[in-house]
Amino acid sequence: MSKKILSLFLAILCLASVLVSCADNGANEGTTPITEAGVESGNAAATEAVTEAETVPANLADNLPESKNFNDEFVILSRKSTMYELESQETTGDIVADGVTARNQAVEERFGVTITVVGTPGEWGDRDAYIALVKSSVASGKSDYDLMSTHSAYIVNLGLAGLSYNMNELSQIDFSKKWWSEFYAENVEINGMVFSAVGDIDYTLYEFMMALFVNKKIAGDYGVTDLYDTVKDGSWTFERMMQNVKKVSYDANGNQTADQGDIFGFGLGGHTGRMCATVWDTQMTVKNAEGVQTLNLPNEKYLDVYNTIYHAVYDNTQNVLFINDNSKIINEFAEQRLLYLSEAIGSTKKFKNMTDEYAIIPFPKYNADQKTYISSSRDYMSAIAVPSSIDNPEMVGTVVEAMCMYGYKKITPEYYDVTLKFKYVSDADGVEMLDIIRDNVRHDFAMTFTNSLNLMYSIMGDNLRNGAADLTSTLSGNVKSWKKQISAIYDTYASLKK
């Protein structure tokens, strides 16, 4: 069975809430290992399981020990606002929360640990206090925490401050597995060190994963019929999207002016302007022959991309609605006034009163030359790091890998089911679209380290919001400082390598 087919099969099971999953399959999860002796004894079930295990793609295989008793507490320091994605609760009937509980119980029972989650303020404005707390803990020489989970936009600062453990030295963690964002790991790795990671251990990865929502009724009313086929055949481009967008313009409130309350072809907020730098592959930095990230701004592609999104917004005010406030632009779609909305998957929580059906598809390619669809996430999502002061690396590596793996198998399916339950579970095409979006999420260097790069990643979105027609001078004015900041990051990692 191919990776694509198996992944699609898993997703269909997930969305339908069918509990016959890989979590119960010993061949997948290692809970019922098949030995040579078992096969030789004529055990038919064992033989069948061996055959199935051989068909599981490497990136879905459970390579952890069958069981191990660490007889220890595993303590996670989490920002308070997202403790729900890590902390077990009593079974309540909320299937996502129950999935978190099931995940934690599976890890605890298999590896003889007790998972404890400690909450502390950890929003963007709390970043200095969060880092100070970790610094104090590490300096004390005690292993207060085994894992940290917080806002992805500043978690790399923990590594730069020498407070994070190199996760590449935790042999149990395998970033090539489906439950990790391998692209993130590749782009934060410097001198062989990975100090933070993103994966299914925290399901805000999905909550803040960007996608394109489509109102099916408006699409039908205006003759937009190619919702899925163009994605599947690779021809879904921004030019194709804008052709559809320009079909939709209706003065719903009758005031003879295009404004909120009318129907528009495309609605976007400030983050979409920012994410275009990623999903349209502007390569703000590139690796040189030695594998070192180097500044690649300004470059022609970046300026062309900004020019494209700028003119799409400001030259088509009858068809395109730009509102920097995310909640307001989401509300426009929820009230059925947009054909397309570019926003995070978690936005569907606000669509519960919609009567129109909607589809979810990837953001379009920049043009026909772009080989694959590329997705992005809002940096509010959680990322993890391991404190440099841990005293049992084997336990930490094992538990972190297990939590991420079981998160993929026990929580992510339930999150999809709850979040996308609005007439979506029976949509097989939609399942395939989700697979495309998830498999192509990128967290590039400029995005991940933006807090150390004078918010380089925000330039495109900020200037789109401000109506700046050209970015050349803005980019040129920052080149010198960005180069110094990139060098400083590498110098810091070099000092930590010693």
C-alpha cells in the first residue's frame, strides 16, 4: 500500500470517527511485536501481522520499544492558553479532549510514566517571562521540566539562549515520521542541532494551518465548478482563482459601494499577505554550498509576489475584500458573503451557523511553473523544545516521540472530525485536499527565526495592510541588519556546539 493511499485511508477513518484505527493495530504501533519464534510456531495471526507490518510505510511505522518502565514523572511546561492540547482530563464526551486523555494514558501505560502539565503565561507578550522562567529552572541545576510547549514565534529564542537540548541527540525521535513536520526540523537545524520542533504532539498545528475555504453555494451561483479537479490535475493557480473571483461582485446592501455586507470573490486578512512569502516560495533565505542560510532579499520573485497580491487587493476592490482583523474577515465568510476565504483551519469553529456548505482546498500555486502546492501555518501554533537540564534523555526522547505518534493517531483524527464536521465527513475529495495541505506545510527559516530577524517574515503582510505599492526601499534598508542577525544566529549556535 502506498504512502498516499494509506494516508488517505487513515484520514477517512479519522473523519468518520471509526475507532478501528492504527492505534489498535499492533503491527503499526509496536504493542504486539511479531517475533521470529512466533512465525515459526505456525501462529497464523502473527504471520498475518508480519505481512501487514511489511506494508506499512517507514514514515508510519512505530519503532519504539514494546514497553519500558521508566517509573518517573514527565513534566511539561505549557503556556496556559494551550494546555488543553497536552493535559489529560476526565472523560467528558468532547472527543478531542478525550483523545488527549487517551493519548496520555497510552504513553503512561506503555512507558511507566506519569504526565504532568504545568501552565504559565506564554503568549507573545509573555515571551520574556516564559524564557526567564526556563532560564531560572535550568540555572538551578534541577530538572524541573522534561518538555516545553509554547508560542512558535519565540520558542527558538530558548535555543539561542542555550536553554534547549539538541533533539538530534535524542535517538528515539525520528523527524522523518508522518507525525513530525520534517520541513520545520530541516529549517531550524544549524550545525547539526535542532532545538525546537513541530508535530502532532500539539494539535494547534492543525488549528492554525492555513487553507482556502470555498462557499459551495456562491460557487454554484456564479458558475465556479472546478473546486477539486483543478487542484488534482495541478492547474490550480492564483490566475485561475482570480478568474473565478472576478465573477463575484454583488451590492447586497444596496448602497452602491463595495463594502462589508456585500458579496465578494475573495476575502483575506493580514496573515494571508504574510504567508504569500512562504506559499509562493519567495526564498527569503537560501542555503549556500556549505548548508548555511544566507539572505536572499530583495529578490525578483519576492517583489513579483508582493506586486501580485498587492494588485489583486487594490485593483479589484469590487471583488476582493481585505480586512486586517482576522475575526472580521472570518465573520464575512461565516455570514456567507465570500466565495473564497484564506484563513486557518480552526476558523471553522465560527461557521456553525452557516447553512451554505463549504469546501476546503489548498491555497493556489503562484503560477504553472510552481511544482507543488505549498501550505503555511500561523505562528500562534505551539512548538516544543526540550530543556537543556534534563537528566534522563532516554525517557524524554521516548515519551516525546510516543506523544507525537499517538497524537497523530488518537487526537488529530478527532480534531478533524469535530472541526470539519459541518457536512464534510462524507466528502472524499475534501479528505484528499486536507492530505495535500498537511503534507506540504512549510515553516521556513525566515518565518521560524523572524523574532531574531527584526520580524522579516512580517514585511509583506505589514506593507500590504499599509497599502505600500513597492517594497524595494524597505527591503534594501534592512539588508545590512538582516545579514548581521543571520550571522549572529550562526555564531550563537557555533558557541553552543563547543
